[in-house]
Amino acid sequence: MDKEVRNALKKVKLERIDELLLRKIRHLNIIVIVMLLLQVTVYPVSTLGSEKASITAEQAVKIVKDNFTIPEKYSQLFTGYNEYNKRATYSLNWNSAEPPGGSFHAEVDATNGDILNVGQWQQPTQPSIKLPLLSASDAEKKATALITKLAQKHLAEMQLVKNDQQVLSLNNAQPFTYNYRWIRVVNDIPFPNNGVNISVSGQDGQIINYNYNWTEDLTFPKASAVISPEQARQVFNETPMLELQYYLTPIMDPQASEKQRVLLVYQLANDFQGGAIDALSGKPVTIDPQGISYSASASASASTSTVPAKTSSAPAEESASGKDSQDNSQQISQTEAVNIVKKIIKIPSNLVLQGCSLNPDWQNPSEQIWNLQWNTDPFKTSGQQFLSARVNAQTGDFVGFNQSSEVNPTANSKPISRKDAQKIAEDFLKLIQSKRFPLVKLRSDNFGGKMPANIQMFNYVRLENGIPVSNNGMNIVIDTVAKKVSNYDLNWSNSEFPSSSGVLPLDKVTERFLQIRPLTLNYTLLYLPNDQLEVRLVYQPNTDNSQYMPSMLDAKTGDLMDVFGKSQPQWSGSHTFTDIQGNYAEKEISIIGLTGAFGEYGQSFHPDEKITTSTLLRAMLTAEGNNRNRVLNDEDVAKMAKERGWLKEDVKLESELSRADLCKIMIRYLGMEPAAKAQGIYAVPFKDANTLQPDSLGYVALAWGLGILKVDGDTLQPTQTVTRADAAYALVHAYAVDRPTNPYMR
């Protein structure tokens, strides 16, 4: 595929990186399909560059090495050259030739030598929990030093925005990272499209990610004649900006028996640039979807497929609602699936069926999908071509396909109009989805980037009870030069849809939404036809410029919700405690606060307060990561603690916790109880060791020896109640002990 297409698609992805997770998923299949068509070429360093490049690839490599330490084991260097959005860049990739694997990537502006992106990843050598050794303040100093060095010329034009939502997951994986974001400010007004993002490893202070995005030669409207916030609010209400939708929560494990939940929510409609209102004209910001999504260049290539004007009848469909799926025992065979594909699209004669698999449908786990892959023989052709197709094994539905490009349109090729492309798309959909097509409507999605003129994308959203269904419908791509369907994808859930009775009226929901996210003034960047960029001064719902801000409200309660359908009271973010300065366990309390544990008093910790068994166990369950979105009562806590083997005695959870019992829970957590039960091998250097119960000696000895138990002086006092600070100290030092992977952690 032509380089311009590749770079345009890259821009589509970058400009939507801060969208809600599932809003991205809706277009993901189409974008991924098109991305599969790209051919990645690696060039020798000496051959790279063009008339736009002012520095060589060797100089770009030196610039990166002067500012970052690249591990010696990353001995394989692959270098590429790209041009997109009027910018020329070198792509530098260092990889490890031997295990454990790892990589370091950098992108350098080929005209001025600016480092635009850096990212590194390393395969863990062994399963272990990585606690941050670096404090948040020290990590911020590292990030500030880097941005001062690499983006000094724009530093005065940016402001730091800290991410208070980041949470430490004790997940046996990569080290915890501190994330920082500097956004551009123009005329004292935020311009979040530009700025710098930096991630710092809490383990050793290394820069894990660096992203520098700055657009030159922009014209910023003056804010001298803006409408008032009250006027903007009135426009927001009257438009309206919020839309009632059925929301399908994600299924994290298709193999599990988990059912997909269907919720009624209000969220921002796609048509208005995230609720944007032009602050000068007072009108909602709307742009023709083709204007914002596609450039006028006709020279770029796209994938093509052959869809005959008239084909054989499509296979019989299930009911249009998708609720009457067949039993798994009645699955069609691979041969039948292949024949279904051949009835609808023409398989090029030079392609051979080389792969097939039967996998669960991610949206309907009780059903399976035939994935079929045709490829050219690499020994018979110089160019690799492919065609992949997907068929529902229960219903025989043709649910998707994509195909590599057969020919590249010439610069003189004239694309058809969007209207004509839409007719091709709808003729195809009516042919293969005759029962479902009346249940969808064309959605004016703003993809937020540029695409070549020989590609037109269409997203048809599903309607149930007249209400749009998020992430359900039909996506289709038309090659406007070849005048054919390029890619097609069907997403259709078999879930039951609840009645819309009892939903809150739109005006009340809007009032609630704007209380949580009031309209704020900022600049936003729009992509127009002919590669043009335009800055608008707009009012938009406030995000505090954070990297994560839920945008859905429960349609029946008005509660703010996250992508998993959890309401705000159930969220558990990190805590920065304000009452721990000078405490002996200040560092440990700060670390445990990152996990979201010990949040009973908000941003206060109460370090000297005596702790109960329930509070400690609840903190441990929260720190696991799997229970942050749950409200655990004492019954839940006791049940889960016993399942994990932390609690074996019948104790009252509200009772205060002694030092001896704290040691038992910590050693059980570490899986070392068999060793603790050994008799006659332990001794502790405390004057009152004889007051220990015989069955507690091994636990106390191990906890003290591993540095988990903090004891001042030579007296243990095993029955003394521990404080919240003591518990935080013990937990953090227990987490630091190397041990096998915990299956309950993410």
C-alpha cells in the first residue's frame, strides 16, 4: 500500500488515542483490517532520506543515543524513513537478539532532529511483583529534567497536568510507571492536542515512554468575543449533545461463562466533536465526516476485493434480532464455510486456502466463527497477497472479510463520489444482511484524521427499540477507484435488551452531566479537506485534561459509569495521603496508597489508628487489582481471605489485629506456612520471646527475618495491636519478597 495511506491511517489512530475504550473498538476491526494491508520495509541506514530530510539516519541514531541509554543487548537496529502530515521522520528500532526479549523504539524528525517518540519494553526475567522504589516527587523531577532538555523551546508554552488516576497493579509484570503530561497553552487557554507525555519507571527511573506532539504554523482565534458559559450550556441542552444508547460491557474472557451485560446509558453523541460548541459562533461543532476523515489525494492505494454486481443468494440468516442462535452441535463444516464465502465474493485464482481456525465469537461466546485465510504461494509470486474471511459456524452468516490490494490506482484514476460509494456499500449489505439492514442507520462518525480519497468508510449502527446499540452494527470500506467493497465487518450481539421504561429525562441527565463535567473553554484541532488544519475555540465538557475521564451516565440512576459499567462509588483510585509526613512508614504508606488500598478516610490515612482484621484483609484484596471495582462487605472479605488461605481461624473481623496474627497472615500470603509450622528450628532475639504461643514462633521468626515485621528495641509484645502504619509497612515489605506468581492478581 502507498506510504501516504499508511501515514494517514497512523494519524487516524493517534488523534483518537484519548477516546473512550469501546468507542475505539467500534472502528477497530476496520482500521486493523486496513492496517493489515501495509507492507513494512526495512532499509539500510545509508539509503534513507529524501529532499525533505536535513539530517542523516546516522545523525538521528546519535541524537537518540546522546539523550537515552539503550541497553547493549539490544544489538539489532532496524531503521525506516516516513513522510506524513508534511513531516519527514526516521523510525529507529533496537531489538534484543537473545532472551529475555526487549526493544527500544525512537522516532526522530528528519528536518530538525527533534525526538518525537520513545518507547521501551523488557521481558521480565522471572515472575515477581515490582514495587516502585522511586517516589512520585523523584519521578516528576526525572520527567521535568527530560522535557527541559528535549523540548526547551516550547517549555514556557506548556503546563504540567498530573495523572491522579494511575493505580499500582501488583500483577507480576512490568514495573509501575508514573505518568506525566504537559499540555500546550495559548493565550492562557489550554490546547490539549499539543504537548508532551512522559512515563517514568518507578523501579529505576528510566524513561519508559516519551511522546512529543507539536503542530507549527497554526492560527489561533482570539478569545475577545466568545459567548458566555451560560449561552454555551443552553446550546448544549438544545442540541442535544447527550444520546440514549444501549451499552454492551466488554467480555474480558470469551472462554468463560460470563454473560455480556446490556445497560442503558447516556453518553456524548458522535456527531459533535465530543460535545464541542464553537465559542465564537455559538453553534455545535459539526464537520462533514468525509471532510474530517479523508484527504483529497487520489494517488494513494487501498485494498480492493471483487464483489460482483449480482451474486448467488447469501446464506440463510438467523432472526434479525440475533437472539435465536442454533445449538453448537449443528455447526457447519469448514467446507460449507468456504462455499458460503465463494458464493459472495470471488476468490482470486492465485490464492490458496492455507489456514483455518474455529474460535469463539468475542461478542457471543456461545457461538463460534470460522476464520479462513487464503494466500499466494511465496515461491510462485514476488508479491504476497491474501484474503481472509469470517463465517458464523452456527448460523452460516458471512460476518466479515478483507483482502490485499491487487493493483495500485494510478495518479490519474478518478474516484467516485461518497454518494456513489454509499450505494455500493448498501447494495452489498442488503444482499448479505437483508433482515438486519433495516435495523441499522448510517452514523456520521468523525474519525478524527485524514484518509485518501480512494477510500470511503461507512459505519451503520444497530437500533433496538429505536435506541442505538454501542459497538453493534456494520462497518464497510469502499475502494472508490476500483468501485468495489474493500472490507466488511459485522458486530451483532445476541444479548437481551432491557426495556427503556424508567430512564431519566434528558434534561435531568444533562444537568447531572454538566455538574460533573462543566463546560470549559479550550482550543481544539480539526482536520479539513485538502490536508488543511483548523484550530477552533470551543466550549467542551471538562476533562481536567486527564488521560481518563468516564463519559457515560447510567440512564436510570444518573450515576457516572466506567467502561465496565461500574458506577462512580465503586471506583477505587490511588491515594496521596496528606497526614503521613514524618511517620516511620511514610514511604511504605505512600506506596500502598498507589494500589487504592486503605481509602476508608479518603486522602487521610490515620497512621496511628489501631487496625482491625477486616481492614487489613480488605486492603490486601484491593491491592490485588481484581477487586477495585467491587464494594466488599465483611462476608465477602472473610470468604475470599479463606479461599486464598490467608485466614484459617474463626475470628471476628472487627476485632483488633495483634502482631502475632499479622505475622500469620503475611506468611500465609507468601505461601510459606509449611515452613512456619516446622518445630524446633526457630529463635527470635526478643526478651519476651517466651510469651509467644508455640504455634506462632515460626510465623514471627520468618516475618522478622524477612523484614516484614518492624520492631523497635528488644521487646516483641506479640499481643500488642498493630497500627495502620504497621500494617502498611508489613504489606509493602511482604510484597517485596520474591515468590511465585499469584493467580489472583491480574
